[in-house]
Amino acid sequence: MAGEKKNVKRVRLTRSLLLNGEHAEAGSIHEVSRAVAQLLIGAGSAEAHLEEGEEPEAAPTTVNRMEHVSERDPRTKQVAPAPPKVKK
């Protein structure tokens, strides 16, 4: 049961829509899978619902591991233009 709770999320709908084939009113609270919750939140159709005393989930931290550039691209060489193809 504990593993099942991790895969669901409570959301509050910000607009009316069809959920599981049934009409759901704006402002109603539903328990949906994490994937559906993120889809609804990303589309602006829902907000994450927190019970009193609950803390919002912390987003994973991102570390930028890009290295500092030590060498630049080689310098460009100027070349002569191609000879004209039109005969005079």
C-alpha cells in the first residue's frame, strides 16, 4: 500500500474537464496517477493539492558539470575566391 501511495498525487482542478470519462468540476480535488497529475499541472488545468501540514515535494537538485573550455576552435583561414564559371 505504501508503494501505491507514491504513484498517486492529489490535485485540485482549475477548470472543468473530463476525468476518467466523467465530468469533473473546477475546484474539485481528485487523486490521480503522477503522470496524469503532471500532465494536468503542466497544461494549467490543475494545481497540486496539499493537506494541512503537508510540505510540497522538493524538486531534485541539478548540478551543472560542464567543464571550462581550455582550447578554442582553430583560427579560420582566408581562402581565395573560386574562379568565375562564366566565360567572357
